[in-house]
Amino acid sequence: MNLYSINTGHFKLDGGAMFGVVPKSIWHKLNPADENNMCSWALRCLLVQEGNRLILIDNGMGEKQDAKFFGYYYLHGNDTLEKSLNKYGFTRDDITDVVLTHLHFDHCGGSITYNSDRTKLEPAFKNALFYCNEKHWEWATVPNAREKASFLKENILPIKESGQLQYINSASEIIPGFTFLEVNGHTQGMMLPVIKHDKGTIAYMADLIPSAAHLPLPYVMAYDTKPLETLKEKEIILNKAMENNWVLFFEHDPAVECIALERTEKGIRKKESFSLHEIW
């Protein structure tokens, strides 16, 4: 099994929204904001190669939205999904499976693209199956008012219309050693992949713990629909990670890809950080 970090760019979000109740005097030291209180965050995905399977976990914001949309989120940097796949000798057509942790636009926007003459939306991965939690699919396709702006129908509905959608749950196993944890604090039915490799186990944190700066339990995003549930889920999963020596992989940390953990008097904290290619 081979693992590859796939960077699809960076974007900006309000620092206060990203750190919830944590004061700016604290979080500003962790990820400094610009003059508009916006911090830069990664759109980092994970590619898993096993035999003839090429499994992509999440796929960033995509490129099909209009200038007004990107004006809100400041997509920046030189990385794109296509460039990052090409770096390892792959294209979108090589992807056999796309795992969607959840359907917020910054995690699934790359799933769908326009055809060559921009008259029709179609899956960007024409040879892949797409996997999503069924409970979350129903949650996203009939969205609540709070999350509606994050669930864009053009990112979601064409997946099912293509016939390429399959549902998963916490009992699913995409390939041997590729399992899931279901969490519900950030949004209903978010799936966290846990991948066993002969060199260890890596857990993909998605938006449960979006960056290494969010390790302390109270550091919960204001975007979360059930923040107290997120807090409990973080505690359970961090303890599980400690007990099993998991490496955590961060989707949104602007600088840190992976960390190992240690238990301290302040709780579970980062022991060391490293890039994925240093260990896999």
C-alpha cells in the first residue's frame, strides 16, 4: 500500500469561526489572521494506492464555481488536484474510488466538473465509485438553514444522477484495513477513514480536528452543528489514537500534515509533526 498527500490549494476562513470560543489573543498565535480576520487553511486530501485500486479521500473545492464564490473564500496557491495527482504519475481517470468524508463544499467540490463545452455537470472521476454515509447524504440534500450555504447541490446531486454513488457506514471496509469512524458533532454522519498500513495506522481527521492547533478539547469550530458532541467525539478518538499509536492526518492545517501524539498534564498533545512522505 502506498499513501500520497494530495494538495488542492489553500483557502481562507474567518479565524474566529475556525476556533469557536477560543479568544483571538490565543488562536492568532497559532494561525495568524490578515487584516480581515481571515486565516489561510489547506485543502489537503489523501490518496491510497492498493493493488489496482486508487482511492482518493475528499477532493477540495473544485474549480467550477464563479468569481463571486471564490471571492468569499480566496482560493490561493499553486497547488491543484490535477497537478498533485500528476506529480505521482496519476490523472483523475485513474481514480477508482472517491471517499467523501462529508459534503461541505471544501471537501467535495472537486467531485463534479463541467463537460468540455460547459453545458453539463458531470463527475470529475468518470471511472470511480463515490462513497458517502447515507444518513449524511439525506442530511445534505435536504439541508438545514445553518448549513445550507455549505451544501451546494451542484457538488452533490450529479453524483447520484451518474449512478456512481454507494453508501457506507461505520461497518464498511473499502479494502482490507480501510475502515471508518462515524462522528456527528460537526455535521450529521461525517466519516473519518482509518487506514492500517504495514508501517502503522493513519487516521484522517477531516473536520473533527481540522488542524494540529485544534487538539485541545475546547478548540471546536463555530461551524459545528453540535459542539458539545464534537468535544466528546474528540476525547474518545484522541484516546483511541493514543492507545493504538495512530498517526493523525490533517486536511486543513496550513503547514502540518501528520502528527504523533503524547499524553501530557494538559491532555493529549502533539509529540512530533512530520510530512506523510517521511513515514510512508
